Amino acid sequence: MSTTVTTTQPITAENVLRLFPEVNTTLIGTARDSATQDTDLAGYDEEQIRLMDEMCIVLDENDKPIGSASKKICHLMTNIDQGLLHRAFSCFLFDDQNRLLLQQRASEKITFPDMWTNTCCSHPLGIPGETGATLEESIEGVKRAAQRKLGHELGIKKEEVPLEEFRFLTRIHYKAPSDGKWGEHEIDYIIFIKPSRKVTLDINPNEVKDAKFASEQELKDMFKDSKLKFTPWFKLICESMMFEWWEHLDNGLEKYLDEKEIRRML
């Protein structure tokens, strides 16, 4: 797995808009060309193709929004290698035993199919309520996006994961290829939630192949199993910070919250 950005140009609004005329200069935008008619997506699952029309938030290297572009444009490696960067989130949901809810991505997924990962990984979109220019606004947008995607992927009801119970830790800037065509280049907001009430799962099989709660030791044992594959961002987070945060989930997590600096993991 490579995590090296190959672009030699700074990721600025000027450079991004010059290189990528497909980027809408407004945050609230729509895809200019439907992914359903796209040869790049021929042969993939119909529902996953449809989701490629969703509009991600395009960023400069300091997490300042430049505009919006389709999920498809943001995830092509040819664009990523020229510096196209977007906003994402990784949500970690714990139960009352401090076990982490893991999911295995569905085989239908276009990027990183069949891989195990944290509870929910997705993007705030260029829609009202999920965008943000300041860090505070962006965190709120990410929380709303996480609530939306927990429902879409795992069937968790909004009232089971209220916005005020999400806790923001930090942002990571990373790049990871999925295959020769697709990949990720994101500023990824890391958020935890230990809901005050038990969540009920109603898994969407087009998004999630399997799900399970795991203790710290059970997850470490899973990492040792050569038959299992994990998403690169999840491994990066676990190898650098995750287990220390986990140990302080109920006592002392406050000192890790609301980090202002972006962690560069490239």
C-alpha cells in the first residue's frame, strides 16, 4: 500500500480549479454528468454507481473548502495523484462494554470491497447542514453526515445516535489506493460515540457484508489473521492512536478531544 502523494504542486484553490474544471465553485452543487452513463463505472453495482453522483467537499491542504465535485471524480486515482483532496469522516461506535462496532464492507462497494473497517466511513456532502468553512462548522457537518450514514449503512436510528453524543478527536490527511483506478485522498475527521442507549442494527447488504462488536484484544487478534483484509485508513488510525484513545474511553478521553492541527499521515 502506497501512501505517497505524487503531486508536486501545492493543494491550493487556484491549482485545484485550474487542474479540475469539473469542480463546482459552490459547495451546494450537483453532478454535471451522471455517473450512470459513465464508462469508468461500467460493470459495477447499479446502486453503488448511483451513489457516485453524490457531491463531496473539495478542499485545499488546510481543510478549507474550494467547492464540490462528484464522488466519482474525487476517487479516481488519476485525479488523486494530481492533488484532488476531499473531506471525509471515520466514526467509531462503542457499546456499553466498550466494544467497537466493526463492519466488513460489501462486495458491491467500488472502493475497498470486502475489507473490515471501523463502524462507518464516508463523506459529508455538499448539501445543507453538512458543509462548513470553520472547524466548528465542519465538525457539526461531519456529525450530521455520520448520523445519516449510520442509518443508511447499518440501519441505526437517528434518535439512538444524537448529535450531542458524538465526540470529535482529530483530523488525518492520508492517501491510499484501492486498486489501479480508484482510491482515497482525504482529510478524515475522527469521531467517537458511545451512545447512552443501545443501538439496533438493520444492515444494508448493499453497503455492509458483516458487522460485529469487538474488544481491543479481539481486534488485535483480527489484525493477526492473514485471511482478513482491513481498510488502509483504519489500519493507520489503529497503528498510530486508536488503542490509546480506546483505553481512555471512559476516563481521560477529554485530553484527546478537539485537536486543532491536522495529522499528516502521508
